Amino acid sequence: MYLILTASPNTDGLTAACAEAAHTGLSEASVEAHRIHLCKLKLEHCRQCGNGWGQCLREHTCVIQDDIVPVQEALAEAEGIVLVTPVYYGEPSEAFKAVFDRVRRCETGTGEEGRVVGKPIISVAAAGGSGGGITTCLLSMEMLTRHLRAQVADLIGVTQHNRAYTLGHIQAAARNLVTRVPTA
Ligand SMILES: Cc1cc2nc3c(=O)[nH]c(=O)nc-3n(C[C@H](O)[C@H](O)[C@H](O)COP(=O)(O)O)c2cc1C
């Protein structure tokens, strides 16, 4: 199973178009794609238990058993992952951060048992405004991928100006998550 996570409240915008392109690429590679809209989840933010570390470090689960649980289960099951967030203030969106602030903590200290260790992740930053802040958003996503000890499969910035040809890039990158050969 391959996973596409989106983090925009807009289900018909740039983020959705990027997710659709990724879905098409995965379909071309004949694999099942599971999509999760992070904005539709019921989530609390991290409580920074104890002196900063809590159950997340000891047991690799969050003390708050809300919709983070199915996300963690899907991440554990996935063979490859596509993350798509709108760029807000040069960062991933609030929904993205609410999920991955907690997911990242739970992966800390898991060694080779981590839910996403070694798995390829494509990060897509959709900057539909000026296009500014794409690099800082992708930097956050790259850091997240490294903290998860996953593999950076691609880092893709999409703007209003490059949208037409970059959607094709996303499609090819998603296909390549499965086929794992350099695209010509
Ligand atoms: C709070 C907020 C902050 C934003 N900050 C940026 C930004 O830093 N750079 C940019 O290019 N666009 C920015 N935008 C525009 C979004 O990236 C743009 O609306 C994007 O297309 C959102 O994805 P969507 O089409 O899926 O809604 C911002 C939008 C919002 C609502």
C-alpha cells in the first residue's frame, strides 16, 4: 500500500491537484493508493509531557489516542509515502505540523523498528501565492524525513507558474516510488 497525505482544507486547489497527480502516478504503477486528508482528522496538539519527553520516547506511542493512531498505522503499513502540504508562511500547514510534530516524537529512539525507517518519501510543497517560502517549507519536510529515518525520494516545489509541468514531475516521481528506476 502507498500512502498520500494532504494537508490543505481546500479539496479542489493546488494541493489536491498535486495529490491527484501522485495518485495517477501510483495507479500507472498498478499499486493501491490510500489517501488521508489531514485537515479532516480530529487532533490535539502535542502536550510536551513531562520535562519535554513522555510516553512517545518510552513506548513510541502518543498519550493522546486520537486520530493520530490511524495515521501511524497507515504509515507503518505503507511501502512509500507522498506528503503534500500547502505553503503557509514558508512552512507546512498547521494540520501537517499537528500530525508530524507528534508522529516524529513517537519515531524517536525506535531504531530499526520505526514505522517508516528506510521508506521512500516524496515531499511536495504547494505555494499558491507568491511562491515565496517554498525552500523553507521543503527544508522542514526534508528535516522531518531525516528525523523519521525515512528516505528522501524527492522534494518538489509547486507554484502557480510551474504548475503545468510540475504536476507531471509529481506523477513521474510517484510512479518511480514503485518502479524504483530513474525516469528517462
Ligand atoms: C495562512 C496562509 C499563508 C500562506 N503563505 C504563503 C507563502 O508563504 N507562500 C506562498 O506562495 N503562498 C502562501 N499562501 C498561499 C497558499 O500556499 C496557497 O493558497 C496554496 O495554493 C494553498 O493550497 P490549496 O490550493 O490547496 O488551498 C498562504 C496561504 C495562507 C492561507
